[in-house]
Amino acid sequence: MSKLRDSAKGQNCMVRLWCCNHNPETTVLAHYRMKGDGIGKKPNDMRAAFACSACHDEIDGRTHKTNMTRREILLDFAEGVFRTQDWWRDNGY
């Protein structure tokens, strides 16, 4: 496991969708996928955000209990990636 993936453990969710459970015990590093990313292959860890289990499920489409469009969800996810990158920079990663 990478140092960046390990850094997600116990962190606050940076995605913060409407469904966020705000539980750091469920936070993992959720990878932002773009067109052209291969199936079964995770993108680079720098393109990821600390996400609680509820936000991660919504991002990955395992749940869909909102009126938000896919584009709106991905925009909030991208902002979470930027917040995570700021956290890494501020904490010496």
C-alpha cells in the first residue's frame, strides 16, 4: 500500500457530499477516474481524495439517493481531490 493511501486512515472526508457520514473511521482514498482510465486499474494516487464510506459509495455509483447529477457529484469529488492535495502539501507528503 502506498504512503498516500495510508494517509487516508482516520482522516476527515474531503469530498463532503450531501450523504457524508463524517466518520473518519470509514475514510479511504477514493480515486478519481477519467475517460480512458482502464477498468481494474486504479489511477495514480495523486488523483484521489479522502472519502468516507458514504461519499465513496455515492461516487462509485453503489448508491444514488440524491437529485444531484453525475456531473455535480464529480465536481464535488474533484474539489475533494484538491482539498486532499492541499492536506498532503501542508503535512509534508
